[in-house]
Amino acid sequence: MKAIALLEVQALVAAIAGLDAMVKAADVELIHVEKRLGGRLVTVVVQGEVSAVEAAAKAGSAAAKEVGNVKLCEVIARPHPEVMKFLTTG
């Protein structure tokens, strides 16, 4: 079963720290990055199996909190195909 995790943080450095922890903690892959306000608000999205995504989200959120401000960390199991279209649109 597939899932996605969204990690939204304040500051690019926190996003990189969170993403690094996510991909090291579990078998997930980065599928989307969204930078707003000149990189002051960054969202990273990873996908994988539900258990892997949950572990990655937990690790990423903890790592990002050490260096910045986490605005949101959410796991969505079995996202609808329309959600995936939104995330993979260039």
C-alpha cells in the first residue's frame, strides 16, 4: 500500500535536514518540493509504503525541529490519483 508524507517547514535548511533524515530512516523517495516566500517556507513530499512513510515522517519532523520550525507533518495513506496528479505537475 502506498502513502505520501508532507513535511512543511520554515527555512530551507530545516527542509534539507528533515528530508535527509526521512530518506535515511526509511525506504522512501522524494517526489515533490515546493518553495514559497523565497525559500522561507518549504514543503517536501516523499512516497513509499505506509510503514516506511510513517517512520520517515517521524524522523524528518524531529530532525527539522532541531534546526527550524515545523509547520506541518502529515501522512496520507493511499492518496487519491487526483492528489498525485497535483503533486507531479511541473
